[in-house]
Amino acid sequence: MTGTAAWLVAALLLQGAIALVLLWVLGMIRVPLVQRGQIRIPDVALSREPWPIAEKQVSNAFDNQFQLPLLFYVAVGVALYFTPNVIEAVLAWLFVISRIVHAVIFATRNRVVPRFFVYTAGYFVLCALWVELVIRLILIATGSR
């Protein structure tokens, strides 16, 4: 594995860790509420409505890790197949950093405007990564590379 590939895989693993950490935090919120009887399991079996705001914020932040990041995972797989370059590794890290900031905003103060700007920045970084990969594919397919 090249150094660039290792950096790309590290970004991939960190992105996965975001979801795992959020799930852990979610458990730390939910389990005590259920144990103390503040939340009844039948009440939340099919609805998030009974959960308090803090749980909903973390739960939504967790769910969000399966939206744009899904396209990130595909892009990283494609980049690794082609042998990634530095541009792809940098874009991957910028995306993951944006996801960390987005998750922190979402799970804590949940300020919608800053959260939106961070989400949008991550979206554009991810688009740039996809464009980079499409250009590489075209160059490979046409023999220009």
C-alpha cells in the first residue's frame, strides 16, 4: 500500500469511527432513560417522538452518517482501485473533517445555519472528489494516462 493509499484508508476509517462514536453516545443517552423508566420501550419501538431533544439530535447526526458518507465510501473504493493520488487523499480528509464538524454541531448546540454551511462544504468537497475520479476514469479509458 502506498503512503497516499494509507492516508485515504485512514480517512475512511475515521469516517466510520464518526458513526460508531455517535452510536455509542446514543446508547449512553438512551439506556439510562429506559433504565430509569423515563422512556418506555413500546413508546419508542416505532417512533422517535417520545425521546428528548438531546437524543433526537444525536440520533439524527448518526442517521446523517449514512447519507453523503455512503457516496464517500464508494469514492474511496474507486480511488483505491485506481491507486489514489494526493488530490484524492486531501479531498477525502477535507470531507471527513467536514463530517466531524457537522456531527459535533448536530449533536451539541444544533445551530442550523452553521450546520448547513458545513454540510454544504462537505458536499462540494465530495463532488470535487467524484469529479476527480471521473476525470481519471476518462483519462484511463481513452489511454491518455
